[in-house]
Amino acid sequence: MWKPSQRIKYAPTPGFWPNQAEARDSQLFQPITYQALTLRDRTWVPAMVPWRALETGEVTEDNVDWYGRFARGKPGGLVVEATGIRDVPSGPLLRIGHDRFIPGLTRLTDRVRQESQGDTKLFIQLIDFLAVRRRPEPAKFLNRFLAITESHRQALGLENASEEDVRLALQKLSPMELSEILTTREIEALNYGQRERVTDTHLPHIADLPKQLPALFAQAARRARTAGFDGIELHFAHAYTVASFLSRTNDRDDSYGGCAEARVKLALEIIDAVRSTVGRDYVVGTRILTEECIPGGSTIDDSLYYAEQFAHQGLDYISLSRGGKFDDAKQPKVGWAVYPYTGPSGYECMPQYLSDEFGPFGRNLSPATVIRKHLHRSGSTVPIIVAGGIHNFDQAERAIDSGSGDIIGFARQALADPDWFEKVRQGRGNEVRLCVYSNYCEGLDQKHKQVTCNLWDRSALNEPCKKTEDGKRRLIAPDWP
Ligand SMILES: Cc1cc2nc3c(=O)[nH]c(=O)nc-3n(C[C@H](O)[C@H](O)[C@H](O)COP(=O)(O)O)c2cc1C
Ligand code: SF4
């Protein structure tokens, strides 16, 4: 992962841990109700992909155990990982693009309800993504994948040669010579792997996204309701399809690109379709970016406008993240796929302990405050969920107090210690295992390996427990005795 050049070391701080009565009276542990959303308190675990589904997208027992373990700590809200709304191969990631996924997802919701005794509300993040191919062997790319065009022939002076001869000639060129003959997109496909964009409107399936996506999201939301989820979260953040429509980089020449009004149109159509399918009495939230954190990308001005549009469209909550884009991601190794959390924008999304003068704790709080204030001024009190490096009670309480958010997201902190919420509620915060923001977990995510926290192994590797495929790591956080 990219790191700021300053490389200042930060360590998490326990801060002040409240006793049971102080926790009960705190803002963090007050209930919240807005439209269809009711939470027992303002604690939240944002979506985190654990790489535990079947290759066919179904829920495994490991998925059920993973969410069951989070539920035992009883956060107010828990969001199931980004789950594909189409039934297309995407590795061991959950899918909800067909009714055949409903029974597995129902097992998962049952387990969460049972483990949390009904105290945790469970949501599922619905995602659409475009095709991203692995970085190819250069010879294979030039031999097989590259579509030979007239412009290649002309540049090589091989107008009448066979395709095979053109490919052979290309293979003899140096990288510098190749860069003069191939287009920018072809060079990108060679060096990073081919990646579709929402602006590839010459491809019929990309041109048709606005026709397809509202119904796909709506059907996925229907399945989520049938499977017993308390609500759905529309994934409009990071590097994925709808976020790419919202991005300032979207210059589609139909009515879905260009100005902000056009870029938000698809997202609003998706919300409409989902709402008319699941009704007003079901929680429909979204995750968006405060800032894309890439050159030429969306800024806080765009998110103010989007948040206002979504709030007035009747969403039940808005969860704020930042960065996490393909645009500035690192070049992957041959055979690997580009990963949107490896560049500066990825750092903004999941900052780690080596940081700059702003540090890794609460980088998204200031823009979240601006958005929440703007919404209040426009007459909306839609709950704002904010996350990013929050690990102790003081930070959470201050974030609510200063108006950065109504609900506080603890992603990696909940991974390091899923019992954070119960420990603090019971006045036993001093027993919390603090996340050190090493990003060991994020590195596993990048390699598409089962995500775990290395602090679990340090504290209880030898306790009997199911292990990862390589047999070296605990698959689940240790119990809190
Ligand atoms: C292993 C891992 C997987 C993640 N998967 C998702 C995801 O599926 N959807 C999403 O919106 N964010 C995802 N995130 C980002 C987190 O939800 C969160 O925004 C980020 O980690 C910053 O919050 P934190 O500092 O509390 O960890 C993931 C983060 C990690 C560490
Ligand atoms: S591996 Fe554990 S300690 Fe390191 S960032 Fe992830 S959750 Fe935190």
C-alpha cells in the first residue's frame, strides 16, 4: 500500500474508558430512530469483505461464523460485505443476484439475530462492479489479447501483413517503442490488466448500464428483505460502478455523464426502483465518498450536492467513506488484478499507522461535519455514519459531539476486537484489544486471502479454533472470557 512520505508513526490510544453508568449516559450509547431505521445505540460496523464465500457466491459456514462473531459484540448496526447484485463469477465474494442465494443469506441473518439476541440490526451492502482482468504476461497480451487494428499496422508499416506477423513485430519492440504504437488504454491493459469503465459507451453492455442497474439493485433488495436483513446499503462509494457514474471523471456523452445533475441521475433512478420494490417501511441507506482524493475527481462540493439529493429522495441513512479508487492504484504484479486501495486515494480510505501530519485517526471527520451541517441547513436530519481510524470511546463521543456524525463506524477496530461494544457498554473498556492499524488485514484482502487480524493470533493462536486454509491463522477472533 502507498504511504505518505513523512512516515510518522502513530499508535492507538485507549483514552478514557467510561464505567457502565457513564457509558449508558453517553451520546454513543443513545438509541436513534429516523424513518425506518431504529438502532439501540450509535455504534456501527461498516462492510468488510472477509473472502469466505463459495466460488459460486453462496454463503459458507465460515461466513455465518464471521458475522455471528461480530454479532456477539452487539454493535447497534452491522453491515454485511459488498455483495454482488449479479450472478456472475467473482471469486469467493457473496452474491445476491439470484433467488438461489436466499437460503444461505437467511442462515446468516438467523445467526446474527440469535448471537446478538436481536440487539444488532443487520444490513447488506449491495454492489455492482465492472470487469477487471489480471495483469497479463506481456507476450501473452501481444499474442492473444490485444485486438490488432489498422493503426497498429500503419505504425509498423505492415499494412498488408498477416495478423500473426503484426503480433510478432510488436513482440520485438521495446516498452518505449510499444508506448508509441499502442493507445493509452492498450498500454494500461498491458501494464495493469484490462479494466472496463462506465465511459466505455461503445460497449453495448456499458451503454445499457442505466437501463439494467435499477432493476438489478431492486431485485437484490427484494431478496435481502426476504432473507431477513433489516435493510440494505447501496454501495455508491470507492471504485465501483455507481461511484464511477458519480465521479467527476464521468464524461459519458448520454444523459448520465458530464454535469453533477447528469452524474447523479442513475443513482436516483436506482433509489427509486429499490424503494418501489421494498417499500417505505424498510431501511434503504447508501455509502458514498466525501472526497474521491484523486486528481480531477469529485470533491466535497459534489458530495454536498449528492448527499442532499439522496436525503431528499428519502434514504434512511448516509454512510461516508473516502478515496479507494482504481485511478491512482499501484501497478499489480503479473497475474494479479489492480486493487483500488494501493494508491494515495486507497490510503485515505484505510489509513495505516505510518502517516503524515494529519495521522490515520479521523481523516474523514472534517468533510463529514461539512456534509452533515449542509444537510441540516437544507432541512434534512438523515443520520450520517462516519468511519476511519476510530478506536476509542473519546474519539467516538467527540465525533458525535462536534457534529461529524450521528452514528460511528468502527471497521478495523471491530475486526481486531468484535467485543469492543459490549466491553465498553459494561464499563470494561480496559479489556479492549486496540487495532494498531498495521493493515495486515487489508493486505490479505488485496491478495484475495481469508481476512483475519494478526492480533488474534498473538493473543490466542494455540486455543482450539478453526484455522485458515494455510493452517497458520485463527479464522475467528478469540472469545472474550
Ligand atoms: C478487510 C477490509 C475489507 C473491506 N471491505 C469493504 C467493503 O466491502 N465495502 C466497503 O464499503 N468498505 C470496505 N472496507 C472499508 C471499511 O468499511 C472502512 O471504511 C475502512 O476500513 C475505514 O474504517 P476503519 O478505519 O474503521 O477501518 C473494507 C476494509 C477492510 C479492512
Ligand atoms: S490486522 Fe488487526 S490490528 Fe492490523 S489493521 Fe487489521 S484489524 Fe487492525
